[in-house]
Amino acid sequence: MAAPDSVSVLIPAYNEGPVVGEVILALRAAAAWHEILLVDDGSSDDTAASAEAAGARVLRHPYNKGNGAAVKTGIRAATGEFVLVIDGDGQHKPEDACRVVDQLGAYDLVVGARAGHTQATGVRRAGNGLLNAFATYMTGREIPDLTSGFRGARRSILREFLHLIPNGFSTPTTTTLAFIKAGYSVAFLPIEARQRTGVSKIRLARDGTKFLLIILKIVTIFSPMKIFLPVSVSSCLLGLLYGAWTVTVSGRIANGAVLLLMLSVLVFLVGLVSEQISALRFEGRG
């Protein structure tokens, strides 16, 4: 099991000045961490000053690059064996941070999975539910909370996936899927999230499509046939049904049916090639 003194607590923050100092003081009171590291992502308020006054080590971006960029900066700068990523908006309880750390060591990634009723609105709960269901199908592993940013992981493995992490708000999605598809041990720990201070910077309509594309991208990297096979089978079935119908009606098979069958074969072959490329990508990993 991981001990707090082996954990670097990483707080990516953008304009969280009113509350981030209290978050850091509460974390310091909860356990003797290896370090508390705040990455100020180009804030225009006193986020950095509040964090320094509360005892955190602060790194600054000269302008706003995005949550993912802040997380990557923090992972590169962290010196602990494990990294605990926690929001600076006061949503997460310090005692839950200790519970997440207690699971590290047995697991390579521990995600604080929020209870559905603690998420902001019904629309967001529905959107997250759809993303969770889609990710569950794509990975073959039940994922109760794909987008929770509250998580702890081995720093060495996080660094392995740095090149996959986008600069925006898809870091939780990317790391969860990458750890699962690469075969690392992942646990989801139920937590109760509090109402955040301030306004969320994630917009469902704008960012939901990005999350879906991230899921497709990660699954394609690790298990391409999860994407290509359903498309190939669907095209084949449509081609067969359409061809059978046109033969019955007109006595000949339509060009569209032939094209659908050809598309099915091509997609399947591309999937096979992608599967081999994926296998070669991870050949020799220890």
C-alpha cells in the first residue's frame, strides 16, 4: 500500500483563488504528503499567491493552456512515487484523498467515482451516463465514472501515457481508458463530491463530442477491432439484407449491396492491420 509520504498531490488550477488555499490547508491537515504541487494555468486572480501562502509548491503557466496541460506539467515536476490529482475547487474531501491513497500500491490507478446524485445537473448526469456506458462497452470493463478528475496513480505509468493526454479537459477520460486497455490494475472508489465553488469550466455540448472522440481514439490505439469489427459486421448484414431484397424484387443484386459487402471486407482488413500495428506498438514492454 502507498503511504502519504510517497505521494505528490497535484492540483491543476485556473482562477480558483477564493478557495484553493483552504483546499491545500485541509489536505495538509489530513496527511503528511510528500509534496503538494499546484500548477497555476495562467490564472488572472490570486490563485498562485493563495496556494503559496497555504504551503504548496507552485508552478505557473504564462497563459491558460488547459487542464490537461497543467496536469502534464505537474506530472513532469512531481517527485513522489505516486501522484494524486485533485481539483482545486473544493469538491473533494481530504478524507477521500486518504482513501484513494490507501488503495494505491494494490492498484496502478484509483479513480474517485462520484455518486450520480452529487453531479451538478440532470443533463450532466445523463451525459456522463451515456459516456460511461459507451466506455464500458468499448473496454469490456464497467466504468462508473469516466470523467472524474479525482484520481491517484503511479507516476511512472502516468509518464508512459503523457503523449496521449490532450491539453483540454479530457485527461481523466484518456488516463482511465489507457490504463485499462494497457492491462494495468484500475479501481473505482465510490465518493461523495461536494458542490464546487464557482462555475464549472466544462460544457456538455462543447466537450461531450470531444470525450466521445477521445474514447474512440484510445480504444483504436489499444484494441482497434472493437471499432472496426462492429462497423464491418453492420455493413455486411446491411449488404446481405439489401442484396436479398433486391434479388427477390427485381431478380438481380443491386450495386449498393455489392458496395456494402466490399466495404465490409475492406473495413475488416483495415481492422486486422490496425490490430497488428497495435500489437507491435507494445511489443517488448516490461
